Amino acid sequence: RFKATDAGRLRAEYNRLVEGLALRGDLPALPDDILKEAVPGN
């Protein structure tokens, strides 16, 4: 139960970081499918 919660929190935090970088324009040019699937610990 805790593992699933932690994984969800990590995924949400990672997505927020990626979105923040994209908004700033610092994100390297990567296809959307890679950005959606490349979650550490996945």
C-alpha cells in the first residue's frame, strides 16, 4: 500500500518537474511518448 502511494507521489512530482522545465523552455527536444513513459523507477 505504501509503495503504491510513494510511486504515485514520485510520478506526480516527476511530471510537475518535467512540466516546469517545459514551461521554462529548458527541456531538451524529446518525443512526447518518451516524456510520458520515462519515469524513474518504472
